Amino acid sequence: MTNISPEEQELRVQLAAVYRLVVHYGWDELLQTHSTVRIPGTDHFLINPYTLRFDEVCASNLVKIDRHGNIIGDQNQEINPAGFVIHSAVHLFRPDVQCIIHTHTIAGMAVAALECGILPINMTALGYHERVAYHDFEGPSLEMDERVRLGANLGKHNILVLRNHGLLTCGATVAQTFVRMYRLQRVCEVQIAALSTGQKLIVPPLEVRERSARLADDFMSTEGGKGYSRKANPEFEAMMRLLDKKDPSYRL
């Protein structure tokens, strides 16, 4: 790769790590779903090449596109149009967002099919009290005008349940976005497990839900020292070290 700034190169490495972690946790679905990162100071963002498995994604083969879906650079590369529509909607309407992760996991799609959506029935879910947005299914996301509705439904939130579809998280950093998705996935897994028992669910009182959400905001903050560590969202860096032991080729 040439003419790439150190900042863009680091973002490429981090985004490639996200794709490898999606495989590591079993969140992948053949070549479907996407994660993207905005290149600061531009209207360009990076996305995976559509023809590659996620375990084949690395820093150098990520595709740079603009908000209109035009590929910047190697015109032999290919992207998934549906991935472009969803991700460009968020990047277009939320300039504060650097990274977006979208998944089609079994638990996530199951919760996306429930009218109740995310229920405040476990510790992690309580941290998302009144912080989850919803977007109704309109069919495969191939129509550009859906971007307006996607952006409007997301609003100021950083978690979007795409009804009958899947999950989406976004954030000010790659690390923050990944940790949000990891926690959201766990929320859905626990909810499906709890519902499967057929027993009555316990919902804590409103004041507990509100306090939990405020504390979770601090935990997820990109300001070091607000969470449990002096570093912001240290979990992602720890998972990158895991990848370095397992297969560091994502960095290439």
C-alpha cells in the first residue's frame, strides 16, 4: 500500500482485527455482514472486499469507498451493495461515528424477530436502557432512499436492532464499537436463554435501570479512567494480542 497515512494504516489494522474477531467468536455468515471505519478528515470509509472470507481480510485488502459507493483506488475490488447502503447511512448521518459493526448472529436475529426487542433482564442489558434504536425491515438494503430512514431511526443512539435482520453497533473508536457489539451479542444470547425457560422474567425497577445505564456509559467511555481501567475499552487491545498469537496476518 502506498500513500497511506500512519493514522489510516492503524485503522486498517484495527478493522482487519474486527473481521478476524467476528470469525473467532462465530459471528460470521459466509461472506455477509460488514464492519467499516471512517478515515478521519475525509468522506471515505473502509469496508471488506466482498469476495473474501473474513479470515482472509487483512489491512492491505480492505476497500476504500466514498459515500456514494465509488471505489477509491483498485477498480478490480468488489463490495456488497447492501453493506454499502447500511453503513453509508450511518456514516452520512452521524459524523461522530468512526466505526460500525453489523452482524447476523443466531441470537441477534432471534431478538430482532421479537416484538419486545431488547429486554432489561440482565446486567449488561440494563446498561442499554433507553439506548437502543430500532429500524423496521424493508427487504434487502439495496435502495439508497432507505439510508434516510436508517439514519433517522438510529438518531443519537449507538445500538440499532434491524428488525427481522440483525444487530448494529457504532462508536467513536473501533475499540468502543467492538466492545459494544460483544456486549450486545451476550445480551441477546442471555435473553434467548431466559425466554426458553418459559419462566417469569425479572425486570429491575426503573431507578436501577437508569443508574445501570449511566454507569455503563462511563464503562464504555473513550476517555481513559472513566471505566475500570486507565485505558479506554482495553478489551479490544487484549483481543488483538490474542489474534497476534493465533494468526497475525491480519496486520499485513
